[in-house]
Amino acid sequence: MPYVNIKITNEGASAEQKAALIEGVTRLLQETLNKNPATTVVVIEEVPTDNWGIGGRPVTELRREQRQAGQP
């Protein structure tokens, strides 16, 4: 029984996008490792950007700087 935990920042992934992730990961495990989709568990955790750090800095700060610099 595969268990997959996907962690993303809580920056607005839609229900449709999350459903596509769940379906895609389940299909990949079935096609690649011959795992049974009925026993495959996929969990998506959305983490606040204040609780996610890259390069020693919170993502909230990095995103703010990107917006100020005109980057997407």
C-alpha cells in the first residue's frame, strides 16, 4: 500500500489541480511499480509560506521581494 505525501505552499492550488495531482501520482505508481490504485494513498499538505523556508529565509519574504522586483 503506497503512501505518498505531497507538500506544497498554500498559495492557491485549486481543488481541480489537487485532484489532478492525486490522480496522476496514483496512475504513475500503477504504471511504474504495478501498485493497486485502490490501496494507494495520496495526501496533499498545504503549508503556510511563513512555515516554508528556502535558503534560510521564509518563502513569504522571498515572494514579497519577487513581487516588488516585478517577478512572477
